[in-house]
Amino acid sequence: MTDKTDVLARTVPQQGFPDEQGVWSEEVARRLAQQDGIGDLGEEHWRVIRTLREHFLQYGAAAPERYACHTADLDEHCIHRLFQSSREAWRVAGLPDPGEEYKTYMD
């Protein structure tokens, strides 16, 4: 049986996106946040993460930053304040590579 650390190392490349959707968990998100220098995930982080995941699962696409912040009842710059970039929020949320076109809008 493999533990989450092994799965994390195999499926989420450094600064990349998950290769397998079934491996994401809140523990994986915590480890990614620590690994990437975000630190401990607080309630605001989780609200953004849940919003991003729910939107992706419902629509199969990334939620616009302002929409995600508004839906999470946070200020319009919450993603940059909490994660430093939308790319990092997307990564910690365990969502797949959004494609080259969308990544050009992620800062």
C-alpha cells in the first residue's frame, strides 16, 4: 500500500498540476501548500479551494478569479493574497492542467 507522500511525489510534479485526479485530498492540498511556501491552509484558503473545485467539477473549466473570490465571500483579490497566484490556487486545489491558453492568464 502506498502512502499519500508517495502518491503526491508521483502525480504532482514540482510546480506542475496533478496527473491523476483521484489522488487529491485535503491532506495532499496541505502538503502542496507547505511544499510551495504558502504555509498552513486557513478557512479562507479552503473556501477558495472548494469554490475552484466545485466550479471545475460542474463546468469542466476554471472559475474566473473574481468569481471565485466573490463566491467564497472574500475580497476580489483573495487568490493573490492567499496563494500568490491563480496558478498556485489551481494547483493546491488539485485540478488538472488547464491548458496553455488559460495558463497565459494565470499569474
